[in-house]
Amino acid sequence: MVLERVSGHPFYCFLDGYSGYFQIEIVVEDQEKTTFTCPFGTYAYRRMPFVLCNALATFQRCMLSIFSDMVERIMEVFMDDISIYGSTFDECLANLESILSRCIEKDLVLNWEK
């Protein structure tokens, strides 16, 4: 279904989240649940690492929540990959601007090198 929605539009652009999982903070009372020990000491994560068993689903839910009013209308999101589309070049640019504004609003960092 995602491919069908995206393929129906002639203009696309793509964004990539920068270290997406690590952008999600773990609340202080839950940090102890991520404790691990190594030869250098005992540590707990302050941000969500990729290795947690539900990290994938949690991150996807966060992304869908952030862009809930835009998904399936002007964009698709899968993990930290965002596909933006439009029927015209100008519409695609306007959609990109809306999404970038939301990223700024939510402090979502993007990887500009990809």
C-alpha cells in the first residue's frame, strides 16, 4: 500500500533521520531498566539504543505520532526514512517545507549527508 500511494505521484524527495533511535530520550525512572555491565563499569542508557527489544516498534510509533496528520497524505515514514511526494514540483517543495518545519518543532535531527 505504501508503494501504491507513493508511486501515484510524479515528484518525490527523501529525508533520513540522523541516529534516529538516539533522539528518543528514556525517562529517568526507566533508565535503570537499560543497565549493563562491561569491563569499564556499569552503565545505563539515557537515550534509546537500537539494541533494545522493542526499540524498532517504539521508534516507528514515535515517528507516526510526530507526523500523524501528514502520513498517507503528503508523506510516508518507515523508521527514520521519510518519503515526501507531490503531484507537482511546487507541491512537493511545499510538502517538504511542512515536514521540515515539523522536524524543527519536534527537535528531530536529519542526516543531510544521505
